[in-house]
Amino acid sequence: MTTDNHPENAPAQAQAPAPVAVLGLGLMGHALAAALLRAGHPTTVWNRTAAKADDLVAEGAVRADTPAAAFAAAPLVVACVTDYDALRALLGPVDPAVLDGRTLVNLTTGTSAQARDTAAWAAGLGLTYLDGAIMASPPAIGTGEAAIAVSGPRADFDRHGPALRSLAGDIPYLGADHGLTSLYEMAIVGLMWSLLNGWLHGAALVGTAGVSAAEFTAIASKGVPAVVGWLPGFAEQIDTGTFTADDATLDIHRAAMAHLVQESEFLGVNAEFPALIKSFADRAAAAGHGGEGYPVMIEEFRRPAAKPE
Ligand code: NAP
């Protein structure tokens, strides 16, 4: 007979937080290490400028004197230095015997080619490699506000899932191709800058009438969720290749773009940004797409600009 307090009947014990090492304690790396500490992971830290580890060590982190010592301390190493070249330079001198069997999660920003090259280089050192893209600012790390997308071998992603979830509330797995996270990251920062630049241009425009950026933002931000709401339907048009103008034709958008350029020039505000937007629409219209929906412009984005004759 078994009793409730028999070991077989005990509720599954939550696994103790696994040891993790963090390489790079700049603004982002420091936030990553702090989040791991808060979540109870035995955390080893290394930074080129050693003093940046002092407060983390005071809170319980262990200082590694070298990158090799950080790898020796934990099966999972999170790296967040400036770029891929810096990462490879600091790991280059490490004895491959120390790296063998470890998993490196690299959260440095770069291109998809750099991520794929680094994955191949890491494999040569016996390192398992996951590439990650942080979609958050340092204060959000370790909270539900943060997302960190990851690509690489699924089994390793699953194995280190609990530690990764200490860093961000949302950890989307994008696939086995190591380049996918950088590809998404580049696409998403492009989206961010387009939104920010449109907002800056708008603030400059209304500023000519003495409207403050705050007043403008209070009104302008009401429209942003509506535009975001169009995206799933527009995405379906791109994926199916049918660009029916359900709401407004590209020609109607082009007319408004011309007014935006005209207004900017009239008010002495820089008109390059709206003129650039209009140039894409003009090319799509010249190719016969003026009567179709806005997403038909995807063709203009899919190929490099034609070189001037
Ligand atoms: P940061 O504050 O400038 O820190 C850079 C880190 O890289 C420092 O730890 C620095 O060490 C280290 N480093 C640079 N070159 C090195 C080298 N040759 N050898 C060893 N260490 C080197 O930058 P950050 O904001 O933390 O950003 C780090 C990465 O996270 C970047 O790829 C960035 O794009 C990405 N990221 C940042 C944010 C953000 O909001 N900050 C958001 C998403 C992604 P020292 O302290 O010794 O200089």
C-alpha cells in the first residue's frame, strides 16, 4: 500500500533554477544577469570592464575572471556584447575543451548571415548555439513586457526554456535556422524606425503651428492601433497575391502623399521622408497598380531600387 507521503505520490518538485553565466554586462547584459539573479539562478558574470560586475556580485553573482571561467561555471552561457565580432574575439582564445557540450545563447544584434556564420563557427568548437533577438529595453528584462525570440535546435531551446523564461515573459521559438532571429529583428527595428520617423516628421509639421510634441502625440497615437489592425488583412493580401482595394486605392494614397510633400515644402519642413514614401507609390502606379490596394507595393520592397541610368 502506498500512502500520500510516499515519495512516488509526492507532487513533482519544481526544478531548482539552473546555473547560468552571462558574458557582457553593458546596459542589456547587466539587466539580463540581474533578472537571472532575481529568478534564483546561480549566476556567474564576466565583463571586459570588470567593475561593471561589482553590484551584481554584491547581490550574489559570482565573478568570472575570464570568459573561459564563465563557461566552466554553467551549462548555459548567455552572451550580450556589442556585436558578433566582439563575441568571436572574446571566445577565440578559449580552450575548446571548456566549451564542449555547453550551450551559448547569443543575444547580440546582427545580421542573419552573421548569425548563421557564428552557428557554424560555434559547432566547430563543440558549442551548441542558439541565436536570440531581444525585443525590449533593459528595464523590461525579466518582466512580462519583454520578448526574446530564439532560433536554433529545438531540443536545446526546450532544455534551456526555464532559464530563458527568467529573462522575458515571451520567448517565441522561430525555427531551426539560426538566421531567423536576426532576420526578424532587422525587420522589426525597420518597422520601429518607420513609425518613429513618421512621428518625428509629424511633430515637426504641427510644431510649425506651435503645437507641442505632447499635444500631437495625444491625438496621433489614437490612430496607431487602427493601422496595426489593418495588418492581418493586408498580410493575407500579400500571402495570396491578390490586392483588391477594399478600403482605398493606391492612387488615393498617392494623392494624400502629394499633399504631405506639398505641406512640408510650404511650411519649410524637411520633405525627404514623405517624398521617399511617395516615390515607392509612384513606381507601383507606373507599373499599373494604382487601382489596387496599398499592400501591392510589396513588389517595390522585394527588389533593389533600379540604378539611375
Ligand atoms: P552597451 O551598454 O554598449 O554594452 C556593450 C557590451 O559589450 C559591454 O559589456 C562591453 O564591455 C562589451 N564589449 C564590446 N566590445 C567588446 C569586446 N571587443 N570584447 C569584450 N566585450 C566587449 O550595449 P548594450 O545596450 O548592452 O547592447 C548589447 C547588445 O544588445 C547589442 O548588440 C545591442 O544591439 C543589443 N540590444 C540592446 C538593446 C538595448 O535597449 N540596450 C535592445 C535590444 C538589443 P565593456 O563594458 O568592457 O565596454
